[in-house]
Amino acid sequence: MGLTIPSVPSVIADLLAAAVWAYPTRRLTNLSDVRAALIDNVDVLVSSRLSKADFDTRLSAIRAARIDNLDVLLSSRLSTSDFDTRLSATRAARIDKIVTLEEHALGTLAADGSEQTVAELTALGTLEGYIDLANMQAGDTIAIKLYAKMKSGGTYRQYDSFTYNGVQTSPAIHVLRVVAKYGFKVTLQQTAGVNRNYDYNFFKEILA
């Protein structure tokens, strides 16, 4: 079975798209009346736009006015000297409130059987760190105690203590962050076994 394609008059084939578009009865296949109306409206919308000459004339004036206004806005801002003087003070005040970390206590404590201070904080700040109990052996016992002062010139008051015996499977003891103003300290005392060495590392938060 063959397919026969009807011949198209050459005059139609030679028509320009613009000429076809000008036909009042034109209609695209499978195009609804609503879509066709929308396409026709595109012509109206485009034709109602500014010409290039009007665009350059009118929009340039608007653009110029906005640029002029930008100059006014910029000129109303602080001068360079005022900016440096006034904002530097504000910036400095904010920087003063920035908190940073620094190493506070690092070393090795040689246990002697007495209660020994590992780390101490005597000003407003926070303290946090680690004590290494890896050297402990069977028969060894140590106590780690935490103290705080409630007021300037006050007495240290114990608020927590921990006891460790023998070999430690998790030897790095973490002393959690504590906030203090008048005083805070961590002590270690070996109460049984052979006195051993214990490494420690503490950090504090301070105002930058």
C-alpha cells in the first residue's frame, strides 16, 4: 500500500512566515481557541512596548535619576575618618567579648601520696581538660577531686570526687568544662599502690 501526499501549491510554499501570520483565518492544528487568543495577545503586548528610541530616552533619564540618588545616599554616609573613629570603637568592644581557648596547664604530676593540685583557675573563665591514668597498675588507687570558691577570698569547697582502681581500660579521664570566677581546682591523690606519674593537659576559655 502506498502513501499519497497531496501536492502543495508552489505559491503557498513560497509564502513568508509573516505573510502567513497576517491571514485572519489562520489556525494551527490542535491549537485550542484559548491558546490561539493568548498567542494573538502577544502581538498586542509587544506592539505596546516602548520603541528603542523611547526606551533609550525615557529609561536613561530614570537610570540617571537613580544614579544621582545613589550619590546622595553615599554622600550621607560616614566619612572615612568618622567610620574609622566610630566603628572601630564598636568593633573593638565586640572583639573584647570574643572568647578563645588557650592551653592552661600541661605537664606530668609525680604522685607522692598527698593531695596534689593538677590545675587551678583563679579568674573568671572555664576550665576543661584530661588526666592520663595509663600508668596505673593492679593495686593502685587514686582519687581525683574538684573544688570551687563561691566568693573572692573564699574557701575551696569540694563538689565532686572520683576514685579509680587498678589498670584502666579507658585511661584518659575527661574533666568536663567548669565555669568559675573566684577559683576552681582539680587535685589528684594516690592513696594505694606504687606512686606513679600522671600526664595532664588543661585548657581555659578567656576573653580574646
